[in-house]
Amino acid sequence: MDPSTNHSIEGDLEYGIGTAISAGCNIIILHGATLRLGRGCYIGRSVELGPSGRIEIGDNTSIQDRSILVGDVSIGRYCMLSLNVLMTSGVHYYDRWPHLLIRDQDKMVFDDPVLRAKHSQMITVGEDCWIGMNAVIMPGVTIGRGCVIGANAVVTSDLPPYSVATGVPAKVIKRRLNFSPPKRIDWIDETQYPYFYAGFELSRAERESNRGMGGHVARNRFAVWVDGEQAREICLTLRAFDGETPVLEHGAACVQISDKWQECRFSIGARGMPANFSIGGNCQGIVVSGVWAL
């Protein structure tokens, strides 16, 4: 953290190895709030990070000068935010009691426990996204993995994975690739990396380092996306690191993982969405070689 950073940390600050916060940043973490920076993150000059609940920035993500993230924001691994990007999970109120001052309407919302609880709407940005200069991401928006947001765009609604969107409000103008989850994915096929959807170590350097593992490495939470429209179960071939026995959780189901290759099956859950998993226990992570719907 550069010595010129203005910081007031009453809540929790977590950060990974190799993360840097540049000159002139404002880091304001309220009591009960959390700012989590992954490994190898770069926070540019005069960036403002102000979680009201939780801001989470994934490994190897960079945020360039003068960008502002306020409220509740989740940004995945390998993202690139250009200059002056704004993300805020809350708004001012001008039409709830339109005859009153906007400032008074804001106070009335925050004085009401029910309205206050609905004020912040999480912004979620998937992995491998590139957000252009002066872009604005509005409250409650989910940007899928692999999206590109043009300079000066205002994103007011969700964007599907691998979209390229521009304009005010932002509209999809093309796709980076035809995102169409297959029924089966295999770690050895690089064209299927997009469907190892989140939480895997997929950069070239990480893949080189993990080459002998026999699959993609996930350390904590991860998600995969296969075509499960006609399926009842999602199956994974995986193993733990040597000597470890973590627990893999999906929904209400838990399975203990050994350090030998094994096949795990879970209920498919919600269709047309990625399947989310979490790894419990004090462990290095797991290795996933294949996923399919059954």
C-alpha cells in the first residue's frame, strides 16, 4: 500500500500475495464491512474502494486510475477495469416521495429498516472481463464471464457471457465467442476453458505451474457450466492435493474428497446456470479433470 493512501479501516481488509495499492487511493471500510483483494491485484492511482457490505476483487484483476467502487461489488479473476470506471450498488431516491427533496428521500429510506435492507443491490462481474474507460455499472447488474464493455457505456441490465456491449444504455453488439455449454467438458481441451466458469487457475502461468496436476486447480469456490437441461445430475472427476481430504459442497450436499481420482455426483440444481461449489476444510484445493451432465 503506497504511503499516500488515505485509509480508514474499521471493518475487515483481506489481501493476497503480490497485490499493490497505488498512490492517492481512498480505502474506506466501514464497521462490519469487508474488502477482499485476491492475489496479484493491481489498484491504480486515486482509486476509491468503499464497501458498505462487501467488495471482493478476484486474483490477477487490475483496476486503473480514478475508478470508484462503492457498496457491494464482486469482480472475478483476470478482469481489467480501465480509467474512471464507476460501480455503485446504491442509488439516490427521487420518485419514492417525489414532492420531497432528494436528500430527504434518501434519509427516509435509510431510516426505514425494510427499505434500508433493500437499498444495496450487488453488482457482479464475472471472470476475464474488460471494462472500458468511463463506463458505469448500475446497481444489481450481473455481467457474465468474458464480457467486453465499451468506453463510456452505461450498463443497466444483465449481460450474458462473452458479450461485447456498448452505448447508453449498453446493448450487445456482438459476441466474443458462441457461448454454448456442452454436456461434457474436459480440462485438456482449451476451447472448453470458458465452461470451467469461475474459480479455476486458468492463466498461462498458472496452467504451466499446474501442468502435472492432471486437471484445473480450484482453491476455494468454483463454478462449472454444462448443458443440464435434460439431466438430473452433474458429475465431476476430481481429486484433492496429496494427503488432503477436503469437503466439496454443492447446495445442501457434501462429499469428502480424497487425494485419489474419484467421480462425484450431485443433483443438477438450477438449469441454464453455472453450478457453484465450495471447498471446505483447511486445504490447498482440488483438481478437476472433467465435468458432465447425466
